[in-house]
Amino acid sequence: MRLRFYIFLCFTFLFLTGWGHMGPKVGIGFSIDHMKGREPFLAKLREVTEDNHALLVLKDAQDDPETQELQANELIKEGIQVLVVISCDPAKAGPIVAAAHIGGIKVISLERLIPDSDLDYFIDFNKEKAGELQAQAMAEKVSKGRY
């Protein structure tokens, strides 16, 4: 009786801890304004999504807002669960967010806030604080001299 209990417990543990990697992959659509200069970021993003059992579908709009809207609609039709957007023109990206929400898709905007839209998440960093930290690190590294 005890042996069956322990076997059941082991299988339950394996089932619960491995469930995320046994089910279907999560589809993440990434609509980016341009790839130029972002290759290291995108490589790391691909690595992280693969490690976490997700499928990353990347679309490069090449700085054209109309192309970005068409590509985002393609991603929505492909059945993604999350749409991440770095918008070419934030003022023209509102329809992308609206179309995603009609499809029941969460939208994350990176770097640029999309006005007049109901974003689910907005991720940016404090540029002023980043500059202060860079200047502080530089001053600590080279404490004497002309600069």
C-alpha cells in the first residue's frame, strides 16, 4: 500500500512540475519597428522563449506603420496568445491594440506608449536614472582627471 502511494506521489510530482513543458507552446507575436541594432536583444529573446516552451514569431516592419499593422493582423490570425509591440509610430498603433483585444490577445508595448489605446502592459526604463547610474559608475572608475 505504501509503495503505491509513493509511486502515485512521484508521478503526481512529475506531472505537475512538467506540465508546462508537455502542453502546447505559448505563441508570442513580436511586432518590431526595425531589427537594425537589436540583434543581441532578439537573440536573447529567442533563447529565453525556447527555454520556456514558447514559440516566438517575429515580424520586422522596417519603420513602416502600415506594414506593422498588416503584420500584427497576420500574427493575430495565426493564433498567438500575446502580442509584443515596439511601434513605428505610436500615434498610428492604436488599431493594432484594438484588433488584438477583439481576438482576446494581451498586448505589451515596449519602449513607446501607445496613446488612446487600452494596453495591457507597458514596459520601458527610466532613461534619466540610467544616465545617472552610468555617470556615477564612470566617476567611480576614474575618480581623478579632466572630464
